[in-house]
Amino acid sequence: MIKIKRSLTADDILRFTDGGYDIFRHYLGNVGRIMSRPWGEPEKKLSWGIFPRNGVWFYKDHATEEAGTAIQFVMKYFSLSFSDAIKRIAWDFNLGGEEINITPVKITWDKPLEKEYMSINFSTKPFEKEHHNYWNRAGVSEEHCNKKQCWAVKDLAINKNRVNIKGEMVFAYYTSEEDAVKIYFPEREKGDRFRNNVSFHYLWGFSELQSCKDLIIQKSNKDMIVTSVIRPCVIATQAEAIRIFNEETVSKINSITETPWVFYGSDKDGVEKCTSITNCNKWKYINTPKQYLPEVNDSYGYACKFGLEKLDKFMKEKGL
């Protein structure tokens, strides 16, 4: 038995379980790159799997873009809070802690081959006319985009297969923290606009901040890049989703700000999510005026129609 006097952390759990691989294997049996998701309705097309990055194993649902560590998997699989998931894993793997399962796990499986679920490689190029037009109408320069790790894509390969993007405008949002990227195809249909190997709970722009009185949380990099021209304290989530805000993510956000503001879309779905997120966490939220729907649904759309100065004035009028 491993004896630890202090409370177990998430890093401890992952370190003692081969980066979380043992956790997936214990609760699911044989696991691999592509398999049926372990919750919800049975799939017609397999889209769920696990993959390693920098020694840590993650799950990813390619159909929904949801991803997370083995701890976040246990949270969802057993409907547990973050702290209770830590306790369950700790007991099941004989690491100490509260009694939840009286039969500790014995590791008998071999370490798997480390194959990425989705590899994305790209090269960049200077903005061309269409790239400038896309951002300039919202008051954003190429220099500012690059500062936020947003780049125009010259060549793209996914899982080592080259993607033909000739004549297409494509952007890459890169994170050096995870050495991962989210590819954005703004001209494609809504369901086909992204290719992504960034973890589900990643917060874009968070590492750049130390503390903020009012922190703006937006639904996309596009909105964050626009708002960050006039407001430095802004981050973006991976998607407009309630489940992103698990206990660990909420704790991170509360650690750097007095007042988090969720600034999602002003359509029905966006407002419902803003309301649910803020009610659960006692935060505040803001949406662009509904009278401008469907043309204006977010800060990017508002800046395109009215300009950054009026976007800043609008936020001030709402108390931000």
C-alpha cells in the first residue's frame, strides 16, 4: 500500500494510475482508441475513445468534442463530484481514503501503446485579404490575433493525412500549455467548423491572467479575441456547454476573480446556459440585446455591427 499523510490531489491520483490509464481499464475493461461511449444511448457509429498526451490519458467523444482526464471520466460515469471521484479512485486503488469499495484493484494488465486519438499538424502564413476582412470588421488586427495564438493556416494534416484547404479560409487556435490546437473553418456549415485535440475543460487565455475584479467568460476564441482588444480580463471555454464547469474549473475561475461574468450567446440556448451556470455558481451573466438576433448573437457580432467602442459602452451599462 502507498502511504500518504496529506490529502490526495488529482496529480497524485494520475501519477499512481499510469496517468489515469489504469482507471479507464478498471472501470471499463478493455479500452482503446475507438469504442462505444460508456453512457447514453448506444451509438450507430463508434466515436468514443482514450488517448495519451504528455503522460496523461484522456477520454474524448469525437461526436460531441467532450474530453477529460480519467478523474473527470469517473465524475461523469458515476455522477460524482470532483472530491468524491478522488475518494472513490483512492479507495478502489488502495491509495487510502474513505471506504467506498472494499476490494482494492490489483493491476494485472500491460501498459498499452501510446497512440494519439487525433493528431493535428499545421503550418501558418501571413493573413491574406479574406483573413483581414474577417477580423477587421470586428476591429481586430492580425497582430492582436497572433498575440492570442490565432493563426492563418497554410497547410493542414489530421492523423497524418493532408487536408485539402485550397481556396478555403482556415484559422488555428494554438495552446502551448497542451501543445494542442483547435482548427476553425468559419465558412463551413455549423457542425463541420472545428477539428480539435484540446482537452474539454481547457480555458483559453486563463494562463495569461493573474487576478481580475471582473472576469469575462466567453463561449469561443473568436469572441474572446474580440473582447480582449478592449478588456484584458477575458477567457473562453471550449464550447457553450454547462458541463465544462466542473468543480475543478469553477475553483480555478474563482481563484483569480471576485466576479465572474458568463458572456455567452443571446439566443434561447445561450441564455438558458448562462442562467444555469450563474445560478449554480452565484456568478453574473451578460448577453447582447435579443432585439438584434439573429444577426448579432455574441461579442463578435456586436463589434461587427456597432464597433468595439459601443461594445465596451454596452458592457459598462450592464455593470461590467
